[in-house]
Amino acid sequence: MSDQSSSESPTIQKVSNEEGGAYSMEVEGAARPAVLTWKAPGENGENRVVDHTFTPPEARGKGLAGLLVEAIVADARAEGFKIAPQCPCVVHKFGKNPEWEDIRAPLPR
């Protein structure tokens, strides 16, 4: 049994395949995890369209969606892909973080 204090960052799980993926974290007391989903348009995988975020109602306003966005931003920097924000939450986070513009991609047509 683990003893997690409120100062510990939640563990973010990642899954992916050629078509897309997700970042998620369990939320104590919630039936569903917080989730960020993305799609990989085209064949080269150099861009990821972040199309959805979800935070369980009982955990909203605690910054969990922001943690998921920061995780994909960190991966973009480490792995060399760019992010095309489509989800309004992610668009908002990019607007508040101009230092992320170098990893921002346009939405595919």
C-alpha cells in the first residue's frame, strides 16, 4: 500500500499506437481517470493533434488537465514532435505559455 501525500505529483500513464494515444491519471474517489487524447495525422508522426481533455467533475479546478498538457509538452521537447492544439483547454494553455510556440503545429486541413 502506498502513502501518497498531496505534494506528490500524480502518476501519468501513456499509451500510443500509430494512430494516436492518450495520457491519463487516476483520480482518487472518481470513477474515471483524467485523460488527454491525441491523434497522429499523416504517416510521419511529427505532429500530434490534441483533441480532447477530460477531468472528472469531482477533481475539476485542481490543475489535473494542466498536468496532462505539461506532460505532452515535455514529451514533445524530448521526442521532437509538435502539438496542434484542438481541444479548448489545450488552446488556452498554449495561449498562457508563449514559450511553447516552438512546438506548436497548425491543425491539419
